[in-house]
Amino acid sequence: MIRTVSAAICCGAALGAATGGLSRLAHKRTLASPVPVFFAVFAGGMLFRLAALLAGVCLLRHERYIIIIGFSAALILVQMAFELVPLKK
């Protein structure tokens, strides 16, 4: 699987970019929708990103802790980078 910390960070960053980008795209598409629809997509996006994090950690459960921590930190930080830039109407 993933044997080095740098590979774990790269994989975590790639998964974070994918989930963050998909979440941003979904929010951008529902920005003009009614408020309940937007917040349903918002909650679904949070659950999707949490599920991606849990799936990654479960796949790495037999690796060393530093690999799991590097993967998780990279995934969360890259996802947060997508949330820092506000959406434009």
C-alpha cells in the first residue's frame, strides 16, 4: 500500500483536492437554489468528505501512525484550502 510518509501526504493531498473540488462544484451549482437545497448539499458534502477521510484511514489501518497522520493532515488541509476562497454568484 503506502509505505512512506511522502507518498501518504501526496495521496492525502490528491484525495483532498478531489473531494474539495467536487464539493466546491456542487456548492457553486446550488448557490442560486433555495436555501434548504443549498444546505442539504452543504451537509451532504460534509458527510462525503468525512466518509472519504474515514475510508482512507480504514485502508491505512495496518500502516504506521505517522503515515496515517500525514495522510489525514494533508487531506484535511487541502480540503480547507478549497473552502478559503469564497464562491461568487
